Amino acid sequence: MLFSSILFLFYFLPITLALYYLMPKRNIQARNTVLLVASLLFYSWGEPVYIVLMIYSAFLNYYSALQIGRAHEKGKSGKGSMLFALVMNLLILGFFKYFGFLMDTFNSLTGMNIHYTALSLPIGISFYTFQALSYIFDVYRKNVGPQPSFLRFTLYLSLFPQLIAGPIVKYRDVEEQLSVRSTDWIDFAEGTKRFIFGLGKKVLLANNFGALYASIGALTGSDISVVTYWIGIGAYTLQIYFDFSGYSDMAIGLGRMFGFDFSENFRYPYISDSITEFWRRWHISLSTWFREYVYIPLGGNRVTVPRHILNLLIVWSLTGLWHGASWNFVLWGTYYGVLLIIEKYALKNYIEKWPKWVRHLYTMVIVMIGWTFFSITDFGAMKEYFAVMLGLSGHAFANMKTLYILRTSGILLAAGVWFSTPSSMDWFRNLQKSSRGEYTGILLLMLILILSIAYLVFGSYNPFLYFRF
């Protein structure tokens, strides 16, 4: 079930909200039960069989944390239970997400042709597995105590607003909210506003940029040109941002409507002046997860230079692999690892002296090249796309098709660039502060909602890119 679907908007969400708020405000157990049942129903809607896997994961991590807690009470570390939970979580994730990838790689390297049954990927498994691991690690480190209620822990793991594509929520950030929370009309209104903005970003912007990128990728022969392919990857750059940040906005908005406060996952990454800054602004929950639970335990930057370089390469290779079971994702992650190493040890003092527009241009070119690695899984097709982008394929620099695309999609592209900067939200806030601005803001939100619903009713292109991760 998608947030950007008629089923969710007109049936699932209204019914869930109604049942939730019909429960007495002080009876948090009843409200948690409503949310848990709704979350399990939401998850099982498309793939009912994998609800068993979700519940098993909840049992595994709930009881492992209790074992760690009991070990702490006896003055022991609980390391055995922690390692057991770590291995089991990684085995489950590895089996369902990477088994086919490993078999294909083995067959390719050995020349063998071992047949296997391809498994469908359980939706959101990477996200809820990382949430479970953060909980286990934090209990082991004594940052939090084990959750005594299985219902509350299962709700934490399966909470439908952030279940499918994050943000990755650490247990310690919502521990208190699982037991005590309240929502007033201001919170509910702010959550609704955030949800509508996210829906608009996804439906009105991301979907249209995705369609543009797909149409450019389908060009053949003389219609292909250097500029057209750069426009194509520019469209994908905007698509993936509005797709994922739009989902995060909807998740944060939904969370607030139910009394949960989720952390920001994006802070306008495309205004960055370096790759280091870009990764402080993009998919913040994943970056902080790897930093806290992988990078720092490896020694972080408090080691020798060679070891620090190795740490960065390990973390970024794993970051790439987390995104998908394909070598192009490993290449994408390693690409950023190498660039961050170069920035830190070779370019740091030089970048700071460049004019701001040069730093920004440098960052965006590198990011767009990175999205080319990310978006094309076939290395042959990737090589051909790069050859055109770099003018090495013999195609024209620009042609009539380029002009047609600019004429028909130029306003869309300009709007995407503007909405990916803080200027768009600054404009909305200033609008609300003006005379009658509050009413104008409400009308604007209603317009976004109506246009989004109209698009969903009459449109056909509505994927969520990060669902496959």
C-alpha cells in the first residue's frame, strides 16, 4: 500500500485516525493496539506472507534485548545475546535481499549455472532490520533499557508511517512516546500540512521527473544528444530527491498526527557546497546510523590515516550495498567513499577558497554522476550513458529533441530546482505572515491536495523508488 494511493488516502488513513482518536486519550495501551493492528495490516496488504517474517523479527529482537538486560543485572556484558541477535538479523536480511545477488555473482565468477528460486524482497526489510539492530546495540551499550512490553516493541518496529522507507528511527528517540504521548490540534494540523507537502512533492514533482527521465532513456538514434542525457540525469536527480524526501515528509507528518516526533531525514541536500556537506543533508537517518554503529566502532577518524581511509571505504561500500543487491550500488557507495577521502586529505584546503558558485557546481556535477551509477544497474547501459554524457559517443551536443524537451519541460525543471531549495519554504512562511496569509496558505494546501488526488486518479506512473531498498 502506498501513501500516494486512493486506497490509503480515502480508506486506510481516515479509518485508522478515527479508531485511534475514538480511544480514550489516557488509554495509551488502546491507542497503541489500534496503531499496531493498522501497521500490521498496512504491511501485509501487498505481501501477506511476509507478516510472519516481521513478527518473527519482533520476537527475536524483543527477547534478545531481554536476555541482554538480564545479563546486565547479573554484572555480565550480554555480548553473546547481542552477537546472536546481530547474526540472526543479518542472516535474515542477507537471505531475502542478497541470496540471488550472491548466486548470480558466484555463477558469473565460476562459469557454473546453479539454478535457484528468486525470492521477492520483503518491503522495508532494510529499514526495520536497521531499526532492530540499533535497538539491540543501544540495549547492549546500556543507552536504553529493554522494552518490557512486546506490544510496544512490535509497534516501534512496525509503525506504519516509517515502516516501508524510513526514516530509520532509533528506539531511544521514541522510547518515551511509546508510553506517553499526546496530540493537540496544532500538532495534528502541522502534521497534516507536512503530509500534504510530502504528497505534492511525490505526486506532482517526483512522478513527472521520473516520467521525463524514462522518456529520455527510451530515446534512440539521432534523438540522443549530450545535453539531452544531462537533462535526463538531472530529471532523475530531482526525482529521487522529491520521491524520498516526499515520503519522509509524509512519514514525519503522519507520525506527528499520531503523537510521534520523528527526526528530519533531509535538509535541502542540493544546496551543498561539498560532498561532505551533501551527506550531512541527504538521508540523515541512514548516515547517522552507519556513523554511530559502524564507523565509530571501527575507530572513526581517531586512528592512523591508512586505517581511517579503510574505515571510510568499508562504511561507504556497505552504504552502497544496503541500497540494493547489485554491483552498481556497491560502485556508487565506493565512489562516494573515495570522493570523501579525496575531499578530506587532498582538496579540503582548496575547496574552501573556491567561490561559492564553483563549490556548488562541483558538488552537483559529482552528485549527478553518482546518480548515474545509482540509477542504471546494467554496466553496459551505464557505459553507454556515460559515453553520451561525456561526448564520447559521436552523438550531437544538442539537437531539435533537446529544444523540444526544454520547451515542454523547462518550467517543470525550473520548479524542481526552486522547490529543492529553502527559498520555497521561506516563501510559504512569508506568505502565511502576510495579511490574510493564513487563509491563503490553507487554500494553497487544499490546491496541492486536490491536484495530487486528481493526478492519482488519472495518472498511471506512481512508483516509490526507495521501496526496493
